[in-house]
Amino acid sequence: MRAWMLLAFCALVGNNTPARAADTFDINVILPLTGGGAFLGKAEQQALQRYEKAANANGGIHGKPLNFVFNDDQTSPQIAVQLANRVKATKPAVILGSALVALCNAMTPLMKDGPVLYCLSPGIYPANGSYAFSSSVAATDLYAALLRYFSGTNQKRIALITSTDATGQDANKGIKALVGSDQHKDIELVAEAQFNPTDVSVSAQIERLKGVNPNVLVAWTSGAPVGTVFKAIRDAGWDVTVATTDANMTYAQMLQYDLSRKKTHECLTRISDCLKETRD
């Protein structure tokens, strides 16, 4: 998350939030700290905690320590709505979160008349004049950038697998709209498949996509479900370029899927612990 974005919203809070008895500036954050989106939610929590520490080392917000208050929506739109209503009742100037399209879409209608909702997913498209904002580069631009990259690297036969949740469906619709358009005439969508985020296996879909021999597989889903896709690719012995959403760009998550690297990490950790005990 870019620091200038946080500074802008923290300034907003500082100018509009009534003084509290406590000596801190509390900003509520709704994130998927458990459930299928936990990898992403926890990474964003850690980023905010580091920002909090850095901000407080420089005086906090208007002289008061910044304090992010984390609320776990458990990767559930229903729980996200409950938390948003509860936080909204305290009349904050801004709420940060959540991290996934479906969660933000569920919360956005509650903010018709405020407060500001700063969604940490690029996959929502707030209406003009809305109190909801989307972070980062819009998902539609991410899709376009991927297709330009594939065209430039002569990987023009695309297979697509998406989850049936809001994240996957936005990608399914957005990518298919771009393929064959004026800017992407040389890109061909040779096959597509969908799966439920709760499915324990997508082996059948992967085998079918592998059979059409694409140059690249776009696997658009966030959090734990992408691990199901990666497992099926590995089990199929399929050596193919794979592209996925930037929501999966977390070290802890990727480490779970790279078993050899995970084992190396565990060994190095044990060696480090042993050396520490020796020094002690």
C-alpha cells in the first residue's frame, strides 16, 4: 500500500474525527484475517502495522499515536457487512478494507452517505461521487497489461481458469472482453474453465485446459483457492506459464506452494536456532 494514500486518508481522519478520550487516533480496518483470503489479509495487516510504527515514530497524526483497529471478516461478505455496520455506528471518517472484491461489494452500499470506504482491492468500480474508493491499479488495467505482455513475448494462445466468486467473475468477464479487441487482436482465448472456491480439486478442468496446448494459463482467483489450481497443475505434470492476480503476491503464501523452498527455509531456521543456542 502506498504511503501517500495512507497519509491522505489519515489526514482526513485527523480533520473530521471527534476528539477521543483515548490518546490515540483509531482507524478501523476490516480484513480477511481468517478463511480463504487470510494470506492476503494478514499481509495487509502486517503492512499497516509497519506503517503505524513508522508514522508514530514521526509524531503520529496531529500529535496523537496512530492506532489501526483490526476486524476479522473471516473472508465472509455477511460478516464484513456486520462489521461495517458496527464500525459505521461509531461515526468514523474512514474505514479501510476489505481486501477482496466480494467483501468490498458487500460493504459499499452501506456507505451511500459516508463514511469513506477505502477498499484494498482493485477489482471494485465505485460510481462517480461515491464514498467508496478502490486501491492500486484497476483490475481491468491489470488484465490489459497481462495481454500486452503475452503478445510481446509471443505467448498468444491463452487458457483461462477463474473462480465463481466476484474476483473470478470480474476477471472472466474482463479478460474475455479484451481478447480480440483492437488492442489485443493477436490474442486467442483457446479454452476456459471455472471452479468453486471451495472445491478441493480442479484436476478435471486443468487436464481439459492442458489438452488444448495453450502458451499460458491465466488462473484468476485470490488466496487459498489458487493453491488448489497450482496443485492440479503440478499433479498434471504441466509445464506452462501461469499468470494470476497480484492479490497472491505474498511471500508467505507462495512459500506454502514451493515445497522445496519451504523445506530449505525450515532447515535454515533450525540451523539459526541452533547457532543462537550455541552462542547463548
